[in-house]
Amino acid sequence: MRPFRIVLVGYGPVGARFAEELLPGLRNGRIALTVVGAETADPYNRVLVAEHAVGAVGLDSMLIADPDALRDAGARVLTGVAARRVDRAARTVELADGERIGYDRLVLATGARANIPTLDGVDRPRRDAGTLERFGDRLIGADDPLPAGVTALRDLEDAARVREAVTAGARIVVLGAGVLGLEIALAAAHAGAQVCVVHHGPHPMPRNLDRGGGTVLGRALRRTGVSVIAHSRAEAIAFRDDADGRRRFDMLVTADGKQIRGDLLLLSCGVTARSELATLAGLRTAGGIVVDEGLASWTDPAVHAIGDCAHVVPRGTEPAAGGGLPGAPSGLIGPGWRQAEWLAAQLSEEAGAGAGASGADAVDAVMPPEREPVVMLKAEHVDVVAAGRVDAEPWDDPADGTAVAQWADPEHHRYVKMVTAEGRLTGFVSVGMPRTAAELTLLFERGDELPADRSLLLRFDGPDHDPAAAADAFAPATTVCWCNAVTVERIEASAACGAASVADVGRDTRAGTGCGGCKGRIAEVLARFAETGGAPSQVG
Amino acid sequence: MTTLAEPSVVPQHAAATATHCPYCALQCAMTLTPAAGRAVPVEVAPRDFPTNRGGLCKKGWTSAELLGGAGRLTAPLVRGADGRFTETGWDEALDLVARGIRRTRLEHGADAVGVFGGGGLTNEKAYLLGKFARIAVGTSRIDYNGRFCMSSAAAAGSRAFGLDRGLPFPVEDLDGASTILLLGTNVAETMPPFAGHLAGAQSAGGLIVVDPRRTPTARLAGDGAGLHVQPTPGSDLALLLGITHVVFAEGLVDEGYLAARTSGARGLRRSVAAWWPERTASVTGVPAATIRAVARRLASRPAGDAGTAGRPAGGTYILTGRGVEQHIDGTDTATAAINLALALGLPGTPGSGYGTLTGQGNGQGGREHGQKADQLPGYRKITDPAARAHLAAVWGVPEASIPGPGVPAVELLASLGRPGGVRTLLVHGSNLVVSAPNAASVRSGLGRLDLLVVCDFFLSETAALADVVLPVRQWAEEEGTMTSLEGRVIRRLRAVAAPDGVRDELQILAELARRLDAPSAWPDEPRAVFEELRLASEGGIADYSGIDYGLLDAGEAAHWPYPRGSTGTPRLFADRFAHPDGLARIVSVARHPHPEREAAAARLTLVTGRLLEHYQSGAQTRRVAELRDAQPVARITLHPATAEAHGIADGDPIELGNDRGRVRGLASLSTDIRPDTLFAPFHYPGDETANLVTSDAVDPVSSMPEFKTAAVTVRRIIVEAG
């Protein structure tokens, strides 16, 4: 029986996870895997690109998979070569070098590219089917060309451009105040660059935060030295000529006429799925390659998509009033990894069950629905976590059962909002409260009920969180010697009976006769007892 | 701080006996002085020794109470046709046991006889028990309660270093550390005098305690002494991967060490790349900033140079305990701790290291000399032909007569009374129905046996179910050796005579071997058994061949390996690890979702553990009045918010339940515990047995059961009057 042939196009973090999960099937010969990756570097963790861009993380520590391990298991791993075309009828993938590779299942993990906003001065190539037919070789797997001094932040080349600017202490203008834009802004500012964030909303992270959280975050950003220009729609960029005669970015011009000068413009305006290969192959695309809950293409069950290029929509869903299918790729790594694991398990099972020839028998199983993602700002000095819908306010009419609890302390850059339905979180925002944020994250992901006293969750970050710290060290029932479980009361009783030294107390009560760590405390209790003339400790 | 003379100095006179505490692996030194005319025949005084430095905890101070006789078994008990125990003579009892073994062996094969040992037995008893099972009975079915204790750390240590010795350095080395990371261990309660060795790290502000509870140990990190990290139960592996991620990402790794002393670092770096701090935070509940802070502190080790301004002078130690090891991914979690230590260049570096804190008194020696299903004396693999040949020669038996590997504890217990399983079981130094996971199923397994024989000094909950109970000597009545948590072999000395009618287990085994017409010699004196153990261990990993009683009695600090002609090994790994290539092996590990926790959304997680006052199943400590009165019943700790949500007040009787069973106790409300976590001590019998709800799912490598993550529901119960 010939092995089940899987071709994976895209060897980023999601593709790499998918391939790794196939290792058992590769080793037992049930699966034949070909990996086609356009980048030459080993798969790396794109989540760390911002930290890499400011020099905080080396490439070594971003590498997430080992192609040699795949090769050892029998996979064919091709890097630095793009897939150019898919022949669905023949079930082959054609590579840029002309080679055709047959598949039983094709898995597209082509990811996403940075979104280039409409700006005077920046060209945006079209990627519709007609254009792709004519210019596909130039457009598939390629990023949009950007003028000098303008960059996105998606891959290692982008990171190198940013690093150059950071190293030079340059002025960096970040366009966009989403999570990724803020992460690079904070990291670059921390590394010594002058950073200005320009965005058109009222506050940063508008997709994730409510007004309160966004406002507190904006203040926290300014405190760390990142200037923020809100309510500003970017319209154009202007160029200057460098000494070497090259035209490069000079300033960003906003719709209301602001001119924001800088050395580097960093575009952080979201991402777009890389779905050209699918478009060209006649597969349905929307926010990405449209796949059902089994991660199979609506158009062709032998083709799957996972990660940033996959737009998961239940089969048969009607387009919304606006025209498009609901939802979009999440753009987050967690859901991509879960898709990779789930699909690999499905295909492994199919291969092991002796399928192999017919890919048409799509697996019926569907992936469990994703919880709404928790969004965390990766930054060292600003702590922001949010999830779910957070626009409800405490005084809203609670007709739908939604309840809101809120804590705002903008002066100290702290803000928490918990939105609940029947006691369970449906959304939350936490700014400047790291321990609270971590607990809320766990509660949200598990769907656990919140404590009735919501303020309990705020106290995790308070200085009084350790009750022992505030407790009376001389209260009668306070344990002094843990080794022998001896209390203040017992030591005082010993003193009252004549014990005058730590050694006396030890002989009488065994306090201090274990690890000895409490001898100082015993001496304090004795001294206090002597001072108060033997008055019992509870009087006060 | 006052540093007066120890209150413990007791004049040494001829009749005083210098020995060690009967309980934990710290093996605190104590002196027993005869106390004529008292109910308790000796008086306990602490003795200066590197592990306890003249200190004792409450358990040690009161340990002699058990020598007083109350409740002591003094004659063999045999269950009659009426179901009641009758005292019998020794010959009659031993004949009965030997006949039972023979019958089971004849009808069902030798593997239908099982032997279950304990980590509290002396080296001599542990050794002879393994030999008895394999040579006198001919069964492969032997394992011990250390499987519930040290097996994950042992598997991880052997895999990484080629050798498993709990602490590969003397305990006092910790005194000089400026940073100590304690993972899942509550030493302040479980081995209190150990806490004294944390003082250096405390004063350097570098004691980091990872525990879902703010235990007394976690409190030691308060007031600027360090940091308490409070992850949600079962997320330790993710936390370690996250800390290791920061170590790599921020260039804190000791590249020279990794290159020179390890293999597999490349895979490790890649395996942690996916665990950036924020992702780790979302799984563990530990803030990203804390994860970074821990990594940076651990790496602040100045590799041997003197401390300069702003930099601590001492090294860094990482120590694990049962809290992170008693899981279905316990081996991988211990491995992740080891990998972190290796990335930082700690193991084998002077003043730094990794270790696991052995729990039971002889948990170390107990796992070295043949009680484990897959091992022969000297920490040898039972599948290794050279090891088998060596033992065959020492024992004077054909190699082929030594059985192959048996099955680990949980599997052995699951087979009780089942087709193809164990039908006659001998239990030594273990109180299974309290200490084994999924205790109700163990209890019913014991009920299916043809013959259950229990050796104990009290009628423990397990002994109470036996067909034959053989009364044995305890601690101060016997001689032998123990191997402490630092791999140091120490002497246990006889201070008092055992009551009439009580026998040493060595004698019992020798007598049974004779009745079974066993080949080989069966010495029944500790010294003679130790001499045989020396030969048996010679050339093995845990080589005791250079140690003898005379040397130990002279006070030599004998750390194994101690080959004949050497002076022992206080510090391991200085030049090489124990793998043939001398390198430490880095095995990359991954976190998988926990089946029980993930499936049980919105339920609470029970963690189990120990109290200061009690030891293990409480079979001994619950009989000491002072300890029992301090902790008479099981108190289950829960957060006030959790209690409020369930209508529970402090002191209420409550019940925890899941598919396996129900456990009862009194509610103890405390903000020291996470709201999603409950804590129950596992020392109590009957319906307070915490292990009625723990899972017998096991780690695939070590066969360690999942003690620490049981999903449970909680409710207040109304106790009926009368």
C-alpha cells in the first residue's frame, strides 16, 4: 500500500507544528510528506519578531522547529522555493522551479502578509484572479514593494530594517495602534528609539479595549516615553532625497494636515491572508481561504487550510448583509497551532486507517469551536490583557443578563473591567494589574464562575495580598516556630513561667529547636514581653 | 539575634545511643538516652549533624513515644474462619505464609505472588526483600511505595545525568547559595530543619518558592527574602518551559557549559521558543513579568567569582519536590527543571546545582537495592545481562533463575486478584489503603486476594485487612543503614530492646526463604546482610562496596558511589556526568493538555500533601498523642471566596467528590490557597482518606500516579446525630 501523500505549502510556525505532529506517521511509513517553504530560514516564532527587531531576542531563540528531524523521519523538506500553481484535477502542486508534486491532501499554511494601507505615495498591487493569472509569478508569496524608509514588521528582513533604525536611535513613526504596533513601539522605545504612534481611533487597541482601558493604556504609553497621536487618519507620505540621492520616507501626513516627521515609517495596520495560490486554483476565498469546521476547503475537500490563511466558516453559511462571509482568520498563533494539531491528528488517523488513495472521503469530524482569544500586549513595562466583548458599561440596562464590574485608577495606570453573564466572564480588560490579568485569563479560558465578590480578583495585585504581611506579628495565635508549631502565646506563657532566654524557651517549648530560623523572632517576643511587663499580647 | 548554646546539649553517657530520626529523608541526628521507669523508654535529644545542625521538628521530638508500647503488635495475628484475628506462634504463622506462597506459585505461577516494599525500610531490609522476591519466591512482581514518591525525579535524573541521587551535593552546600528555586516542595512543614539551609538565599533575597499554596515555605520568601510564585495546579511544566524560554531569549544561557557538558541543547532551544512569557502566563496564571524576573534572578549566578556590588556572591540551586513530580507528566516536569538548570550551567558547577528532595526516610537507599520492579541492587537494570550475571554470581544462582522486570506499583495493585494477576501479596513498610491513589480500588483489590501478609509494628489500616500480620521491629529497636536525601549512608542503631514476640524482618525473610527451600544464603543479621549488599552493589551505579559499619560508626560522611578503595563522592558531576560520553542529555519535553483538568471545566482542583505533624499515611504519627491532638482530623483548605460560593463556613464538615470516590473533612478557610484549588492532607484513614479521589493514571515513563491534580466538586454535609 502506498503511503498517504500530504503536501504542506508554507513552513512557518503553524506549518511547522502541523509537520511535527505527523512525525509518528512519517516514521511508520504511513504518511509521505513534502514541505514547501518559501523562506530559507528554519521556521521561526513570528510572535517574537518585534523583540528580535530591537535586538532583545536572537534568531536562534526564535527557531521553533527542526527541519532535519523531519528529514530524518523521511519527509522531503524544500525551503527557499515557492509553490506557483495547484492543479486540483491532477492533484499536483507546481513549484517555482517547475517540479510537480502529487498529493492526496494539500495543506495550505501560507500565512498572512502585512496589510498596506491606502496612502498617497505607496503603491498597492492588485491580487484579484485576473491579475494573478497574468503576474502570478511575481505576486505569489511576495510582499508588496515599499519605498525606502517604509516597512512592515512581519519577517526577518523587516526586522533587520527596524533594528537598523533602533540601533541608530532613529525616529520611528508607527502607523496603527493594534497589539503588534504597540508591541514594537514599546520595545523600540525601551531600546532607545524615539517612537511616535499614529492612529485614527480615539484610543489604542480599539478592537480589544473599551474606552476606559484604552485611555489608561494611552496614558501608560506616554509615561513610558511613547508619544501617541490619536484621531488621526493617515493620508499620504512625503519623501526626501538622501545624500546618496535615494528617495526615502520623510513624513506622514494626516487627513487633518498634521505632518509627522521620522526616519522610518512602520506600518502596523493588520494582516491579509496569503491566499493567492488558492484564488488561482479556483478555491473560494474571503477573509482567507474559506474552509469548513473540518478545515477542508468549501470548494475542494482534498485541500485544507490552517493558520492565518484559513477563514473558518461553517459550510453553507450565508453572506452577511454587507456581502462578506462572517468572521476572519484570528491572526493569533494559538488557534493556528490548535488547527495544526487537530488536522494532523485527523489526517494521521485517515492515513493509518488505510485511506491513502482517495482523498475525496473527507473526515466528518469537526474541530471544537475556538474560544474567543485572549489578547495580551507583549511588553515589559505595560501590562494589558483583554478578551471577548468589553463595550458594556456598569450602568447599562442588563436585559441580556450581562453584568459589569469595573475598577478605574487612571492616576496609577490601573484599570479592570469584568463583563459577565451568569457569573462567567464573557469579556474583560485589565491594564496595569498583571496578577489580576493572569487570574482573569485562566477564569475566562476555563469558563469558571467568578467569586461573588469581584474585588477579590483586584486584591491579587495589592500590597495586602499576603495577609501575613499585614497580620500582627505578635498576635497570640501567630506561629513563631514552624518546625514545632509554637505560637506567640505559648512563648509568652513560657516567659511568664520564668524562661528568660531563647534557649530557655527552646527547652520549655521546643521553639527554635528545628531549623533555628525563628530564634530572632523568639528574642523579639521575649523582649516585648519584658517591656510590657508581662501584659498579655492581646491587650492593646 | 541570640546565639546561645543549643538547648539540646545532653551529656553523652555510656548508654546513650547516637542515631537518627525514624521519619523523613533529612535523617536528623538524635541521641536516645534511657529513661528508666518511664512509659517511654528513651528520651530524645537532637544531635549536631550537617542536615539538621542540632535541630528537630515536632515529629522528631516526639518520635520515641511509639516505643512506649501502646497498640504495639507483639504476636503474629492470623485471621480465622470467623474473620477475627487470633494471636499465634511464629512457626505457625510463618508456615502458613510459606504454604500460601507455595500454593499460589503452584497453581498460578510465581508471578502470582507479589511483594510490596517501602521507602522507610533500611537498606538491609530493602535489599533482602528484593532478593527474597526474586530468588526465594521467584517472582518478578515486586515494587514499592517509592513509586508514589521519587519515581518521576528518579527517571528524569537517570535520563539526564545517567545517575539518580536526590541531591548530588551535600545539603550544607545550599547554605552558600544566593538563589534557590523550590518547585513543589513545602520543606518548612515536611522536613523543617532543612529550612535552615535556605537562610543564605533568604538573606540574599533569592528564595523563590513555586506552589499553588502560600505554604509556610512560601512565607519564608516573604519580607524581601525572595518571591512566591503561585501557579494554577498542573501547570508547572508550562512555567518551567516559559522560564527556560526567557533564559534563551535573553541570552542568559551558559553557552560554554551547554557546548562542553551537554547534548541536545539545540532541540531544547527550539522546544521552548513557543513559550514566550505572555503565553506562559495565560496557562499558569503567573504574570509575564514574574516569569522574566525569575529567569533573570536564576541567571544572576556569577559562576564561581566573588560577589561584587549589586551581584550576589553565591550560586543558584533548583530543587524539585513531589508537587511538581506527582503528575502524569511528572518525569517531563522534572526533566524541564533539569533542562533549565543545564541551560544555566548549574549541575556539577561548584556552589550550584539541581536536586530533588527525597521524602521518605530511606527513599534514596530504598530505590537503589532491588525493591524496584526493574532494578537489581546497586541501581542496576534488571534487563542488563552484565548486571544479572553479577548478581547471579553474588547470590550463587543461575542467571536464568533471576526473573525479568516486573510491573510498577499501580499496575501491580490493579492486578490484585484479577486473572493473571497477583493472588498472594506480602506488604512491608507500607500502608497502601491510605497512601495509594484511587484508594477504594486498592482496598477492593486487597479483598480479592487469596492471601495478604502484612509486616508492621501497629495494626495499620492495611494490616487490619490482612490474613496474616507479622509484628516487626521499629527504628530504635533495630540496626541497619539508611541513605539520606544527600546520598549519604548513615547508621541506624539499636537503643532499646524490642518487645518480646516481635521479630526483625530480616529474620522473617530468612525463615520464609528456608521454608521455601530457597537457594543462596539468607543472613539475618544486619551487618551480614550489609556485607552481602556491598558485594551486590559493587560496580553498580550506587556502589556501596567501600563502606562498612566500622567506617560509618566512626562518623565518616559516606556519600555513594563509594567503590572499594575510594573515599566516596560527596559531590557528583564535577568533571563528567554518568552517561558513557560524560555528557548530560537534554531531552526536550512538551506540555500536553491535562485530560482531567481540561475535561472538568468549572470544577476545582484538589492537591494533596503533608502536614507538619504527620508522616506519610499517619500510621505512626497518628498514634503519637501530641501530634494527633494537634491535627486530629483531616482539614481541607479552601479559599474563602470558594467557600462562600458553596455555602461553606470555616469548620464545616465538607465532602469532596468525583467519579472515583468521596472524601470528607472539616473546611479550613484560608487566603493562602488559590480560589481554584483545594488542599487535603493525605495522612488520614477511613472516609478522610484523600486518596479516595486521587487518580491512578500514571506517568508513561516513571509510572508515577497523578496525585496532585484531581478534579473534584465540593459540598457541605450535614452530619447526622448519633
